[in-house]
Amino acid sequence: MGDIVPAPWGGYLINSYGLCDRILRDRAWRVPDSAWRARQGGGTRWGAPSSTEMGRTLPALNPPHHTRVRRSLGNMFDRKCLGGLAGTIEGHAERLVDRLAEELRGGEADFSTLVSEELPMSSIGGWLQLPPSDYTYLRELAHDQVFTQELLPSASQLALSDSATVQLESYFRALVQERRKSPGDDPVSRWLRTWDELESDREAADEAVYLLALLVFLAAPETTATLLSSMVWLLLEHPRQLGWLRAHQEHIPEAIEEVLRYDSPNHIISRVAPEDITIGDVTIEKDRMVHLMVGVANHDPAHFADPEIFDIRRKASHLSFSGGIHYCLGAPLARMEAGTLLSVLLRRMPGLRVSAPPVYAPRVGFRRIMELRVVEP
Ligand code: HEM
């Protein structure tokens, strides 16, 4: 369709890898922040309560506000943190594969529900030290909340998202108050200590930490669950490559990158033009939204040789974790979860097969695999 295509609902779709990469790295381009959302009008999707609340979180902040908040998080998943989490994540993966094996004894099982949806929730929930009895409730809310971040959410989807946002708001506000009362060695307590130094006003510090907890929670489970199911689907669909990987497990990281390239969990990243900008023969007016179609850009033939071929040895870069100042802070955790799960599966389930193609939710922004039926003959 071309590198820049007018979107039927306004704005532009940016399809080429080079342009998406350039816009992500260019600090002049802005994310749709609270002020931009307010300018679109209360009657639009941008005025929905779920959108307004998302407009206050890290991915919707522009510098200098973004710089300050991002700096407060530091490198969340550095080597030390990942080293501390490795054993726990491996334990979760082993336990979930035990459960999968149990179910498979009775015939088919749904890999997505049993494993992909559970591992990211246990990992982020454990890291934030949330009670495991809350996981099911929180996961359901996360599934509904992301509608507000979809490309064109319907009124009923927005209503679901608004309701989920209200519930998540009260959950994470209560969590912050609880950690205020009894601080510990957990991320929320650490953020409170950081923000007490940055803000003289305690309420402002609590507000900043609530928004961090909400966002980190929302960013993690959906995206990572989709990565895990896509990884299993794509590798089982390519048995020769899977066989090679079993014999060369040191290449697991490259296989995960190829899964991320081939079917990115998020297909769209949005930016707005800081002023009138001309790219080629198209002028994008100030404040106009562009949709960076990263799922498409990851298949750009101008950037990748044979992009439609799934090849775990290709060692190519991708835009699935974004780029520039908003680059995903959870990428190391997502990669570790995928790598750990894959090692456990390679060791314990050599006969695993897919029995039906995955069932996808009808979404384009946040992909979601609702069902991935597997057998182990
Ligand atoms: C496969 C899994 C994941 C994918 C594909 C993914 C993708 C993304 C993308 C595309 C963005 C940038 C959006 C933009 O540029 O506007 C982003 C930002 C972010 N992600 Fe992830 N993510 C994943 C997992 C995680 C996890 C596990 C966490 C946390 C535990 C996380 C935390 C964040 C945060 C905090 C940001 C905001 C960064 C900023 O705006 O400065 N993500 N992610």
C-alpha cells in the first residue's frame, strides 16, 4: 500500500520499517498526551475516562515529564533483578507445564489458558508482591482495559474499558496506601521512597506511584501472554527449526526475537506530529496522529530478506518493543519468561503438537490468542 497511507478515519498509517524507526527515534514526534487527548473533545474516544487515565501514564507522557517519571523507574529489570527472578520464573514454568501435562493425559488442552496467560501474571504479580488470589480478577480487568488502547474501539468496548479502569484504579490506589503503611522490599515501596525524595507533597508522590503500578501491571500480562502463545504456535508449525533448536538451545534468544518480529504482540504504536511535517510528497499537519504499523514494518521487504519466512536464525532487529525514549522497560522480563518457558518445554514435552490453529481475538493493537489447542500423542 506504500510507506505512508491516509487512514480512512483520519491520520496516516506508516508502513515502512525505516520510517517507523525514524519517527520512534525522533524526539520531536510526540505521544498523544493528556493535552492532545483533551483537544480532541470530550465526545470522542479520547475523552473516555479510560483514555483520560491512560493519558496520565508513562507511555502517554512527553518530555520533560516523561524524562522525570522514566528516570524514577531506573532500569527496572537489570541483571541483578533478573538474576533474583530467574528461579521463581523457572518454578512457575515447571508448575504450569506439570498442569499442562496433567490435562494432556485426558487428550487436548488449551495452552493459552493453562500456560501463556498464567506465566506473565504470576511473574508480574510475584514481582509486585500481589496476592495470588487476586490474579484471576486482575487478569480479567487487564483484558477489558486494553480496549481503550485499540485502534478503533467500539462504544461497548470503551464502556468495558472504563469500568475496568475504575476497578484497577481503586485496586492500585489501595495497594499504594497499604505499602505506605507497611513498606517492604518490593517495587511499590521502593518507588514510594524515590518519589518522597522527588516530591515535597506526599499526595503527589502517592499519585505518581499509583500511576506507575497501574501502568507496569497493564503493560505486562497481555503482551507477554501473546508472545508465549505465538512462540509455541510458530515453533510447532516449523518442526525442522524446532528440532534444530532442541539441539542448539544456545540459540533460544534469537528464536524469541524472530517470533517477536514475525508476529508482534502489539501491531500499532501511535505518535502525533509536533508541527506540519513533510515526508516524501505527504504533508502531515501539526497534531495529526500517525499509526506506526510496526507489525507491518517488521515484514518490510525493503528491510528484511524474505520477510514472510519464519527463520529463527535470521538475527534481525524488530520494532515490537518500540524504539527511542519509550522503548519497552519490560523487554528483559518478557524475553526471560519466553526463554525459560521454551527451555522447559524443549526438555519436558518433545512430542507437543498443535491440534487446531490459534483463535485470535478480533484486535489489531494488542493481539491476543484466546485459544491454542495442543496434544501430546
Ligand atoms: C512481549 C511483551 C511486551 C511487548 C511486545 C511490549 C511492547 C511495548 C511497546 C510497543 C511499548 C512502547 C509504546 C510506545 O512507544 O508508545 C512498551 C512500553 C512499555 N512497556 Fe512493554 N511490552 C511487553 C512487555 C512488558 C512488560 C513485561 C513490562 C513490565 C513488567 C512492560 C513495561 C513497559 C513500560 C513501563 C513501558 C512504557 C515505557 C515508556 O513509555 O517510557 N512491557 N512496551
